[in-house]
Amino acid sequence: MESYPHFYSVDASALATGNVVISADDVPSLQTAPPVQFGGPGDLWSPETLLVAAAADCFVLTFRAMASASNLSWTALHCDAKGRLERIDGTARFTQLALHAHLTVPPATDIEKARRLLEKAEKGCLITNSLALTSVLTCDIETMDDERLRQTPA
């Protein structure tokens, strides 16, 4: 890992009408538009969905790093994220981020260790730590049975 501070650059370009194109070095460009709630088409990523997606992605990547450092074996993690946008004192802002994690682990996994790592990942996520909102985590941990393990490709 590089020493801090880290810098991230993104460009956003648009004409008077139409979609916005966001781009950064070495990654594909992405078209965005307002969400339906703000009169947009609802068929493209929006700043609102990108923010919620960034938090979910950060949670999953943080968990992956923490699980690796803690020698926790796991097979799959699905994170459902919902952001709550409200108007407070005349200003629209996200006030809550609800993350629901569904973790699948091999048999004989220490379930409490897995739960602690999920909670630690939620608290350690740099995206949610950078936002002025309440973050709420719920989680399910499923142990794969022997039959499902045999069916999982290597």
C-alpha cells in the first residue's frame, strides 16, 4: 500500500442536454443521468446510485482484506445497500446507509469470528466513514453443506 495522502481524479463532461460521461485514467468511461426521482430516465447510473454502490463495494473489499488478514475462509458475500436521501433544513442529503450482508462460509467456520469481521468491515469502510450519515449493518451467515461444496467449481 502507498503512503498517505492518496489522490483520485475523475472527469465529468456533458452537453446542455443528455447524459454525463464520467471518466478516469485506466478505467472505462461511464454514462450517468439523474435518477427517476429527479426527473431522469432511470436506466443509467446516477450520482445517488454511484454513492450507494461505492459504499457497498468498499464494504465488500474491506471485508475481503480483513478476512484474508484474519485467515477466515469464505466462499461468497452479497451486500444489499440502500441509501436514504432526505431533505433536511432545505438541503437534500443522505441520512442513512443500510447494508445487508449475506456471507456464505464453509462448514466448521467460526460464525462469531465471521460476524465480528463483517462488523469490523462496516466500521472500517472508508466510504461510509467519509459520509455524514448513520450506517446500519445487518447480516446473515450461511454455512455451505457438503453437497453444495462438491458442486462449487474450483
